[in-house]
Amino acid sequence: MEGVDGEGIDKAVDSKDLQQQNKALDKLTDRVEDRQLDSNRVQEAMASISASAEADANAMRLREKELAAVKINAADVDIIANELELDKKVAERTLRELKGDAVAAIRHLLH
């Protein structure tokens, strides 16, 4: 009878070890799956950031094209730059943003 009981104990121990191993394996697999999910989230976030940056760059290029198309008077640029002691690029940019209106540009720069 001891042999039977001994086998029962061995089977119980083996079963317990097997359960522990299964739990450990489940935990390991969960970590791998979590890492894969995290990796996927990172890739999605990076793709989103890249798309957003590209959209911003396209919008900026479009805005620069619009501003370049605005006709401005070179004399207005010189007057604004000299009188307000500004760089000509700043005076020109402000004039372009305000559709070439010199008075509006001066008001904007003074405020």
C-alpha cells in the first residue's frame, strides 16, 4: 500500500510542480504579449507623430507660399525698418502678413 500512496504523493507533487510551471509560463507569456502591445503602441505613436509633423511642415510651406505671393512695396519695407529700427526681414515679413498694409504693419509692430 505504501507504493500506491507513494505514487499518489509523487503524482500530487508532479501535478503541483506542473501547475507552478504553467503559472510561470503564463506570466512569461503575458509579459511578452504586454511588450508586444507596448511595442505596437510605440510604433503607432511614432507614426502619428510623423504624420503630424509632416502635416505641420506642409501647412508651413503653404503659408510661406501665400506670404511670398503678397505684393509689397520695397519703399515701405525700408521706411518701417529704418523708422522702427528693425531688421528688414522682420519689416518685410510683417508687411506680407498684413497684406502689404504699411499702416497696419506699423501699428502691429508698435503694439
